[in-house]
Amino acid sequence: MLKSPGSLPPRSLWGKVPNPWQPPPGRVRSLEGQPRVMVCPRCGQPVSYVERQRRGSQVYYLAVHYLGYERGPDGRVRKRVRKCYLGPAEYIEVS
């Protein structure tokens, strides 16, 4: 499944993919008039974005939860996130 070089996303989007379980970008409203939010199937928390990780030739999806900022022991401010494993992009059947 090789893609032609012209179909690659911009470098700023590498490692991050649009949420495959959500409708196209835009403010989609549910019946109650509230924006729909993807809920993590592992922990039940709202998902900030879905990350794609490559390990060798395999691709895995992770749900990333933004938890805010914290100041580390060295004084630097860093973003706190928690990641939940969602599964592989495709399963390989072996016999």
C-alpha cells in the first residue's frame, strides 16, 4: 500500500491523523445542540486527538487526552497528556 509522493500530508501533520471515528472537520452539532465529542472506548474520557504511531511496518492508533500544563522539576513548563491504545490500523492474519 504505497502512496505516491504527491499524496503525503504536510510534515506538520505527520504522526497525527484526523479521528477516523468522527465526521469530517467542522462544528457538528448533536440533537441537543451541543458539539459532539469522541469518547475514549478504553477510559471513557473525551479524546483531544488521535495519534498514529509506526512501529516497523505496523501502524497503531492512540487516543490522546490533554490534561493541561505542569511545571517540571527543572522549571520548564510542559504539556501533560495521557495516551490510550486503540489498536492497529489493520490486522495481519497468520496461520
